[in-house]
Amino acid sequence: MANQLSLEVVTPHRTVLIEDVDSVTLPGIEGELGILPEHIPLLTILDTGIMSYTSNGNKQVIAVHWGYAQVEGNSVRVLAELAETAEEIDLQRAKEAEKKAKNMLVSGISSTTDLEDEQSRQKKYEGKLKRSIVRQTVAQFH
């Protein structure tokens, strides 16, 4: 199948997807990566974001939360810490997580917290906010 890609998405706990597709878009740490058949070999780190793929003109999306992608020949392997399809996402829970993360971010530094601890806390809740927004966006495709 020289005009298609073999796409495999796996996490440490399960295989999320194995499918022949026309194209793949990956959330790289420095931006989106578009993959078409016969792409040059590539190994990259993935950020939290939306991975999309097209098959027979239909676009599908998966929420990917950190991982790696390997492109070799017409094969794309995504090894993600966590990957969720639109059907698997609880939209209400994602909205609640967004609200909680925003509240934690605006609550700011307390007088008993040192700067390093506060920066770590800030980074943690920024990540939670990003994951909740990605989940909400993907869930809307369901």
C-alpha cells in the first residue's frame, strides 16, 4: 500500500488503534507534524495535543498526552503515555478539570511556599489545564 500509512497507537496499558490511513498529523513538542506516505524516517517527542488522521476522506482525532512517534517507510508508530479517543472522554469531567486547574493557577503563591515549589505547582496545573482543553476538543468530535 504505497499510498497509505500503517498507523499504530499504543500506550503502556493497551493498543488504541491499528489502521491503514491516508495521512497523520502529530502534536510535536515544537508544533504539528504532517505525515504522508513515503515520509522520511523520523523519531520525535510528542506533546499533549490532538493527533489526527484521515482515512477514506474521514478525519478522526485522538487525544495524546506525551510520548514518542516513529515514522519509518509507510509505518507510523505512536507510543503515548496516554491516548484517548473521543468516545472514551468524559466531557463533563474534562470541563471540571479545566475549572479546577484554572482556579489553582490563579490562586497564586502562598506566603509559606518557596519560589521553586510554586514554579513546580504552576507547571503541574498548566499541564492539567492543557490536557483538559485537549480532551474537550477531541470529545466534540464524538
